[in-house]
Amino acid sequence: MYNRHKKTAELNEEMQRIIDRAQELIDATADEVDDKVKTARSALMRGLDSARYESDRLYGRAVDRAHEADEYIRDKPYYAIAGVFAAGLFMGWLMSRK
């Protein structure tokens, strides 16, 4: 579970870096007076706000789902083993077909 949480955290950090760089671009064009630039800046700012919200929301959901899966596997390990076994049989059957 630690590996998944670490990968999710790394993905979230990378998304935050991209958002921060876009914010730097917005700040760098603050002196521009052209209407097209102003319009583009405001659209980008709205997009960044939306991206920040979605990134935080998705990160939270991923962490919650990972915790739920971990709890389920710890509570019912034989169900998890049976599910993985069944999925393996199904995948083997699919791969053996011509």
C-alpha cells in the first residue's frame, strides 16, 4: 500500500508543479495590456483553479480508495486471494484463446 500511496503523492506533486509553472506564466504576463492576453490570462486562471480543485479532489479520492482496499484485504484476505485467483484464471483463459 505504501508504494501506491507514494506514487499517488508523486503524481499529485507533479500536477502541483505544472500548476505552479502555469501560475508563474500568468504572473509574468501581468504587465501586458493587450485584450487578447488579458482574456487568455483570465481563462488560464480559471483553468488553473479548476485543475487545483480537481487535483486535490482526485488525490483525496485515491488515498481514500487505497485505505478502503487495504482495510478490505486485511479484514477478508481469503476473499482477496480468491478474487485474484479468479481474475488470473479469466486472464489466462482470454490469453489462451485464438
